[in-house]
Amino acid sequence: MVSAAKPKLMEAAQIRCIPRLEMGVPAILITAFFCGILMYTAVAIYKEKGSPAGIFFCVPVFILSGFEHSIADMFYFFCARMFSAEVFLFLAIVIVGNSVGGMFIPALRKLAEEKKV
């Protein structure tokens, strides 16, 4: 509905999406991984400190860095009306990278706790 209501948005989304499909798998994984770390950090700071400071810091860093966020990418590809196996594969790789990035800091914490014991 958004792309139908705002055709220029669809064009802008296509311009944004096409270069993403040209990225190699390592670049997709790395940018998605760091996005996952940032999103985890934002949520962890909010949960642990009750402060939105992490959100106000991490979200702009993720946006300005051009990191890949699976939900944001899904929105852009949908707005661009780009549906293909290539898009599906790209999104699957981003989901894996976001997930691994989101689990990275908790895994490090757990390892550190285990070494203390």
C-alpha cells in the first residue's frame, strides 16, 4: 500500500535495494553481524539500566554505518516490489548475521563467567 500511495518511495527503495543484492556473502554477514551487536546493545542497556540512551546511540550508528537489519531490509524490498530467490537468499543471510551478532555479547559474557568459576 505504501509503494502504491507513494510511487517515488518505491523508486527510492529500488535504488536502495539493488546495491544490496550486489554485495558478497561475507559483506552481508559482517554488516548484519554488527547490526545485531548494536541492536542487542541497545536493548540490553534499556533492560539493565532502564535508559533509552543505548537506543539513541546504537540505532543512529546502525543507520549511518549502513549495516543490514533484516526487518528494515524486508520493508525496503517489499516497498521496492522486489521479490525473487536472490532477495530471499539475501534476507536469509542477513537474518543469520543479525542473529549471530545478537548472540555474540551474551556468549562472551557466558564464557567469561565460566572462566571465573
